[in-house]
Amino acid sequence: MADFQVLSVQRTQRLLPHESIAKICGTNPDGSPWVLTQQQAIDGIEGGRWRFYVSVGGRALMVVVATSVMGNSYLKSQDDGDHPVTLLNLPDCPT
């Protein structure tokens, strides 16, 4: 299983936790960019293919799959409450 750092996100205008992130973005070891939809990242985590983390103050926080009160899966950091605050504080994915 490979670990990837999430460096940026593509946000939506929606306020519900499971709808607030459209994509996560980062850089491969060779320097090439990667972009995954939230659902692709969830599938990769749940399938055991990938693990994701964010760096906050030099500390690695794992990105986990959470379930909203409505039963929808979404991404957040291990330290977040119900809303993916840590991911939403990252810069925008490059275009």
C-alpha cells in the first residue's frame, strides 16, 4: 500500500461534509501531479491500494473515510470532527 500526501483540494460550494470536496491533489515521487475525485480516493482507501495524509505543523495526519449522518462517505483527517476542516484548509488544486 502506497502513502501519498494530499497537498491541495478542489472544493465545491456545498456545505455538507460529504459534498464539500470534489477532488484531492498531490505529487508523485517522480514529480508528476496526481488528481483523484473524492470517490476514487475513498475506493482506493477502502480497497487497501492507497493511504493519504496531510502535513500540519510538521505532523502527518492520516486521511480517513468518514460517514455522514445521512450515510454518505467522505474524506477528512483523523483529527477532524464531522467536517473535513483540515483538508478544506489546504490550497486549491492547480489547474
